[in-house]
Amino acid sequence: MKKGSVYVSKNAEISPPSFVDKLKIRYRPIICPFDTLLSYAEGKKSVFDIGCGSGQFCALVAKATAAEKIMGIEINPRLVQNAGRLNLEFKKNKTLIFKLFNGRILPEEISAYEIVYMIDVFHHIPPAQQTAFMKELLQKMKPGATLVFKDINAGSPLVLFNKIHDLVFSGESGNEITKLNAIKLLGNIGFDVHASLTKTRFFYPHYFIICSKPAV
């Protein structure tokens, strides 16, 4: 892969963004604290986004940070195509890679990235598979790499608004857990947990957990 290229999976559909996709691209930055998320990418040269959607966060990383290589994976082929389009303007000086993800086996490429983001992905994983998913992620990350784990706090009554949001936009209700349970899960698996915080944006109770894979 040459620097300055944008790769979109050959399996992605070539179709324009849907009306719902356009709404998400326009309004998600309003309800999701991307400013806080971006702060953790400062000084990183490579950024990996699990569940990148239409590529809004990857575009912000490309525009606002010194990251030279950015990769996103997504289970919806239409969104993979959207992400490629949305990030075309950054192809002159960045490497951007977007690939289709089967939702089960994480790509080996994760091991080449300094920081990995999971933004509102965990609550879409079936509860019986959540621990195994995070164990596989830890196994595939490079030693010393950072994980920014951001999700919706089941410990807040405002979680109801996110459940309604997911029913409207995704056709499913989320499997959120509390911030404390997420910290416990990540620590028990083997991540080094360094910090956590909560931030409510409009009616969405976000939490962030900053952790890393132990260095060898």
C-alpha cells in the first residue's frame, strides 16, 4: 500500500449514501464527543478504527492530527464505500484504508497500529460474544498500543435515549454495560487500564476508558 492512497474493499457496494447515512454523517459529531476522542490521537502516527461507519472519525483524524496511516473496518459494505468517498480529500498526504469486516475475526493488520478506537461498537456485540471479542482484540494489538474504548453508560437512566436511537437507526436495541463493569472486564482480560471519564452530550451518557496492551 503506497502512502497517499485510499483503499476501499472490492466487496463494497458502489451506491450513494442513503438518507439515513447522510443524517448520521451530519449529526453524529453533534452528539458524540469527537473532540475528546481526538485528543488521544495526538502524537500517534497510525490510528485504527473498529466499526468506522461512514468514516467521519477517520476524516477528523486525517484532518486534525499528524497520523500518517489510518485504517477503518466496518460490517456494512455501503458504509465502507461511504468512508472511502468521505476521505478522498486526504489522499494526497495520508494513507487511508477501509475494509469490510465480517464481525467475528479481527484483521491481523491491527498489530501495526499505535492506537485503536472502539467508538460505540461494544454495545452492538451480542452479550455472549463481548468478552471473547475483547480478548481477541488484546491478542492482536501490538504490545504497548493504546485502546480508546468509548461506549454508552448503562448505569445512567439516559441510556434509554441511546436504545431508542439504535432502534430507529439500526433496527436493534443495544447491549450496553456500565462503565464500572467495562473497566472490570478490560482489566480482567489483561488490559492495563489507565484512566476513565464520563461525558454527557445532549441525552447521550458517554464514557471513555483509556487502556493499553502491556508492553513485552
